[in-house]
Amino acid sequence: SSLTQVVHSAGRRFIVSPVPESRLRES
Amino acid sequence: AEDTGVRVELAEEDHGRKSTIALRLWVEDPKKLKGKPKDNGAIEFTFDLERETPDDVAQEMIESGFFHESDVKIVAKSIRDRVALIQWRRKRIWPALQ
């Protein structure tokens, strides 16, 4: 899976997934 | 809202009933940040509209290594702007629930 989970010491979960190319701003 | 280079959107449909909402945050324009963000990923997290502040979440993201500490304000502002919009929308669409 391409998902990564990071749990902060306060308990909050951050789930990181790739941003679709279409959502990235063109520079 | 001001273009901070950091985009925050709802990660689920909002029905106005839950105080906790799922949000997704990602960097659209790294040049607007002072430090280098960890990667190009979208960070999904839950936020309690009644109990938490955008500053708390931004600080936890810095402590988790997603952003440099010099960007805590820009991350917090990005979350705050989206949260304000969600709360404004809730009051407008579902005033009786609020």
C-alpha cells in the first residue's frame, strides 16, 4: 500500500497518501 | 481565503452533525514555505471543531516531521481558513443543528 500512517505522541493519526497529479498546481 | 500554498479540503462529505471532521492537507506551492516539507503527500487527519484549534494540529504536524517549525503559522492559517469556511457553511445550511 502507498499509505503511510504517523501517530503523534498526543494520539492524533496522520495518514499520508500520494497527491494525484491533477491536484498539484502547475508551476 | 489567502493563498498560503498549502491546500486543506474536507476528506469526507460534511453533513453538519459531527463535531469531528476529516480533513486532507497538501502542499500546492512549496515556494511559499520557509522550510522544505517532508514530501509531496496528502496528509489526512481528523479535527474536532469544538475541542481543538488549528494551531494544535499544525504544531503536531511540525513535531511529526511533516513541516519545518518556521512554517507552523502558515500551516495553522491554512487549516484555520478551511475550518472557518466549514463552520460558516454549517451555520448557513444547517442552522438548526448548530
